[in-house]
Amino acid sequence: MKKIKHTVYFLCLFSFLFSLTNCKGDGKSDKEKEELTTTVSEIDFLTKEDYGTTADGEKVEQYTLTNEAGMEVKIITYGGRITSLKVPNKNNEFEDVVLGFDSISQYTSDHPYFGALIGRYGNRIAGGKFSLDGEDYQLPQNDGENSLHGGDKGFDKVIWTAKLPSDSTSLVLNYKSKDGEMGYPGNLDVTVTYTLNDDNSLDVAYEAETDKKTIVNLTQHAYFNLTGDFNKTILDHEVVLNADEFLPVDETLIPTGELRSVEGTPFDFTEAKKVGKEIEAENEQLELGLGYDHCWVLNDQSDDMHFAASAYDPESGRFLEVSTTEPGIQFYTGNFLDGTLPQQGGEGTYAQRSGFCLETQHYPDSPNQEKFPSVVLNPGEKYSTKTSFKFSVK
């Protein structure tokens, strides 16, 4: 990997310079030599930089992973957020393809969940309520009467502890959520590992353990725009969703419990279709979500990695394939972006439909829907899921 090569190069250079100074008797004090040694040893953290502090004075770091092909992903410890993801187009030009901000103050003051890790429960829970073994739990109602993405201060708004494994290809983030946090039971120990591979895939692996029966549904909330130009919408992207059924919702976007066939509806993405082809169709479900903001039931319900979705931008040639171990995927088309949020690195704003999300997950409101796959995690069990975002061109 490129970063290992950089590390070896600088360590060798340091060894050479150190031997020269020892031979010449440079007159440096032991303290000065120790400071020099510390500085050079930190070459291992060339992928690490300060990203500012929150209003509460918490320090935020940003890590950069780069592969042999030149693909680059930047991740901050605030919310475990992907702030930048640069991938090549058909002309091998690298551009950022995820929506983000320029500063920590913007991430803490605006809340579209750009690039964030979501938990304890991704998506909505009706009324912010659920029961386990006869005990009722009340969560924050931060989306009308419902609870969304873990509550007022979900995993997207906390500081994660980061470490880099020795292979320098992964970033490991850990967060310990205390019993009762946002109303959820159990002390939950969560680890998320981002791994950038040389085939231009970014893997996101989730693990969690609890000391008390609880519910867990983790996901990643990156907004993609494969054009690399955030002034353009994603309506011309061609999307495939490997799902013959989707979950219709009520007026508060809570699933009704029905698994409805996509056949003959605007929700049929079993064949590649432009996002904008039917997004304005007269359809009750589309009107409820102001566009696509629904969970699709993936055809493969196994715990093995399986194809979930793809997106293609004909202009740039960028092609994204999503694989997962999860049973569902939320396809969201940036319906609530309204042109008020500033673009990263630019002078424009993020207009409606300037990004889309493919959030692999269990179904919304599963704790209250007996027919949905379980999201319960018991003590002694390990929550373990994985999703891969692979980029190529065609």
C-alpha cells in the first residue's frame, strides 16, 4: 500500500540522517533528539490531521485512506462521517462524489446526516416506542411523532475513538453507548471498520455487543453524486435495486407492514432506470416521501454478502455497486435538500436531489413489526454486518 511505502521511506531516511548526526556529534540535547524521534515516528499518522473542535470543546480528527489506484476517502471522528470520497471518472479524473461540508461547525449545526454512521437505530421507529420482554422504552421523537436515526444525539453526533491497524488500509472506530442513552437499554460497545481496497471498493464492517437485551440497526448515510459536480442533480443516474418488493409507508413514513410488489409501479428498479423517470409520477407513496424515501426488500435475504444495488452516471462513466449482508436498503433521493446548505469547496448550495443515499439496513420500525426480521441483540451475541461500495467506470 502507498502509505506503507511512505512510512518505510521516511523511517529509512530518518535512520540515515540519525546515523550521520551521531557520527558528526551534532551537539543536540537528548530532549531535542527525543523530539526529532517523536516527529519522525508520527510519519505513521500522515493520514491523520486535526479537524477542529466541537462547541463543547471536543477534539475532532480527520483520517485519510488512499489506495494504489489513487482513490481517497476522508473520515472524521465526529459521527464517523465520510467527508470526501474521490474516485476516477472514465478519463481517470478524480473528483469528490459525496456531499459534505468544509468545517466541523457546519457538521454540528446542520443535520442532513451527510456521510454519517447511524445508530443505535437507523431509520424510523413509530412513536419513538418499542417493547422488550414486556418492558416499554421511550425514545426521542425527533421526526414528528417518530424517532429517527437514533434520536436527538445519535451516533452521527458523537465522537468516535479511532485507531489505524498496522496494515494501514483500514480505519477502526469505536463508540461505547451507555445504558439508557437516547432511551435505549444496555451498554452497547460498537466498532465500525472502514477498509479501502485496491479494487476501489470501500468496505464498512459493523460489530456490536451489549450487556442487556436491546435493539440495533446500524447503517452509513453517505449522499452520492457520481457526476462529481454538486450543481447537477442525480436524476439522470441509472439505478438498479435488487428487490422485487418494497415497504409502503403511512403519512409519517412508517411502514404499514405490507411487502408490496414493485411490478408496474415507479418503485420497480429491477432493471436499470433513470432516477428521474418516474419520480414525479402521480403516486401516493411518492407524494408521501416527496420522492423516493423507502426501504426495499432485497431478494437475497441471507447473511452472506449479496448484490443490493448499483448506480451509473453515463456522463462521467462512474459506476457504483453496493453489496451487503443486510436484508433491506433505503433508497433516498435528497428530497429534503432545499438549497440552503453550502457546498463543500464551492460557492453553490445543495439543491433538492443533488445527492442520493443507498442505506443498507434492517427494515424501519422492525421492533414494532413482528413479521419483519428481528433487530434484537442479546447479551453474549455479536451484531455483525458488512456493506461494500465498489467504484468502477464503464
